[in-house]
Amino acid sequence: MKVLNILRSEPDETVEKLSEAVSKGNQSTVTILYGENVDWEGLVDDIFLHDKVICWW
Amino acid sequence: MADTLGILVNTDRYLDYVVKLTQAAHSKGKTVQIFFTGKGVLLTQKPDFKKLVGKAKLAICDVSFRSNGLHGREDEVPGVGFKDFATQARNAEMVANVDRYVVF
Amino acid sequence: MKKVAVVIKDADQQYEGLRTSLGLLLEDTKVQMFVLHHEIANMDEAYSDNMEFLDEMEGERFSNNSANVEKYGFQYITLADIGAKIREADLIIPF
């Protein structure tokens, strides 16, 4: 399964542990929104190319 | 049929993300539905909220709108008709029907 | 039927997360609600009534905070086990 982890803000320990658990054994990708230069159209493509999308805090 | 993206907005922190993702999805021919609940309803009062009009089907949790002191201002929210002030069932329908679902 | 994990980390979002969980249950969605770290901040009549309703609708509620287990009947779960459970969900909704 392809999992897309979207980080809306800098991850704390909880987010790190949960995202690791969800991604384990899957093909996972991380997209960071709190940095500069987010490729929003690329993110739309990624959202539909992955089986599961999670927007962490 | 176009891919459908559902967006749940349950905080008032990420309007910029919601607008940019909605604009990008719309430009790529996706259908976008957005449900605002909890503190997310406060975003209806921000100037940039109107950037979503015409690019997504918008709905608001009526209970949240009232509990955040906005009752009486329903007709000031651009792009949202009376019937789109809805219950949590609208979010559940979105969960059931969209192809992808994200939360901001 | 979709399986949804509602994961509530912000203490001030505990009631909203419960409301969303109930709304999903009413539309024939399987819901597991997880309250992370914090004790329920405001166990008022509204929260209590909705929590009972969630139980009647066969929603499941878990917490890694022992006070929620002892006072309010949540099932105890560790953070590691939350990770394992939400891994099985179709959707994860953070609050």
C-alpha cells in the first residue's frame, strides 16, 4: 500500500511514532507543508496516486 | 467522472493550505468538497475564504457556527447557501463518497 | 463500510472529535475514537451524553490516559497499540 504522510506542522514525538507505525511495511512518502515552496499541484497528484493519505497535526 | 477530494477543516490554523490545495485541485479538474466544523467555522470570517467560492462545494457545521457566536451572520458567508449549514451527517456523507479525504 | 480512526491530541478539541465520531457512526461508518495524553477536560452533560450515545452506536473509545479509563470507561491503550490500530483504518482524522 502507498501511504502519503502530510505534515501540516513540525512533528512532535507523538506524530513521529504514529506516522512510523502507519507507514511500516508500506511504501510511504512524506510531504511537508510548513516549509517553503510547496508544490500544490504536485501534492494533488500525490494525493490521488497514494492509497492512503494522512494529514498529521 | 472526475476524482473527488473531500476536505475536513476542523481548525482555524490552515486557511492558506486549504485555499492553495483547493485552487490546485480545481485547476487539475478535480471536484472538491469542503466541510468546516469546530473552530474551522471561524475561517468563514476571513477575507481569503471567498477564494474558495466556485472552486469547491462548501458546507458548514451549523452547530459549530452557532457555538462560535456566529449565528445571524449566515448570509455573510460567501458561496454558502442556507441548506449548506448542515449537520455532521454532511461530513459522514463526504467520507462515504469522496475518492480522497484530507484534514486541515 | 469504511473504518475511521478519530485521533484527538488537542485537549480543546475533545468535544469536537466526539461529535465528528458520532456523526460518522450515524452514517454507518465504523469508528474508533482515541483520546491521546490528556484527561477529558470538560466532562459536562453534553460530553457525557454523547459519549453514552457513542457506546450505544457501537463506537469504540480508547485512551492512553489512565484517568479516562478509571473515571470514564475508556479502554486503555498504549501509544504503540494506537499506531497498530490506526494502521488498519481507511481514514485517520486528527483533532
